Amino acid sequence: MRFAPHMDTALDEARAAAARGEVPVGAVLVAPDGQVVARAGNRTRELSDPSAHAEMLAIRQACAAAGSERLPGHVLYVTLEPCAMCAAAIAAARIARVVYGASDPKSGGVAHGARVFSHSQAHHAPEVIDGIAASEAEALLRDFFRDRRG
């Protein structure tokens, strides 16, 4: 399984988010045939919307394009471990696999915190692969917050 091309695209989305003053998180959704169907970076500040995380925006785009609230067989690549809100949306959309870069011990909802996919209330638990391009994703986040602190 080759993750690099899609994770590179997610990193590009994270860099674009940082350039807009958003927390640098990027996401890419790939259909079962390997085509990228959505890509997004965080836009919470720009849209004044606390739910405008990269994953949420990509899921909304892909569902609109598919004309369905479900995305079976799709793979979500994201630069940071999804939070509980995003993990719940991933489960609701029935996304088959989540590939993420950096872990998020503070706000993560997959391997940390709520661990949404392991709850009995989760209607679907995707395959999860972590640590892909983690050092690049961590560096983007570290540099962003270092520059913010001044």
C-alpha cells in the first residue's frame, strides 16, 4: 500500500491552512478506484465555524459529490489524528480506512481521548493506520504554534 502521494496532498492542504492563519491540518478523501474526491484544510477561523476541520470539510465535499451520506470503501488521509467530532463523522460516513500522520494526545479521538471507534456506540470502525508522514505533520504544527507564541 502506498500512502505517500495522498499524504503529500494532505500535507499541501495543511500548509495552505497555515498560510491562511488556520491550524495546519489537511485531509484528502480517496475513492475505492484511487481517485481523489475531496481535499481540504482547516477553515474554522475563516468560516467562523468550529466544525470546519479539514476532515469534516473533505467528508462534506465527498458526500455532496457522491450524493450520499455514506462513503464505503473510501480512504481518508489526514495529517493529524482526528478529534472525537471528526472520528464520529468518519464512523457515520462509513469510511473504510483512516490514515493519519501526527498523534494528538491532547485532542485526538482515535488513539487518545474519546477513542471513538472502540466505543460500542460507534456504528462503524474503520481500519486505522497511524504515523504516516508523522514527522512532517508534527513539524508543521510545531512551527505554526511556535510562530504564534512569538
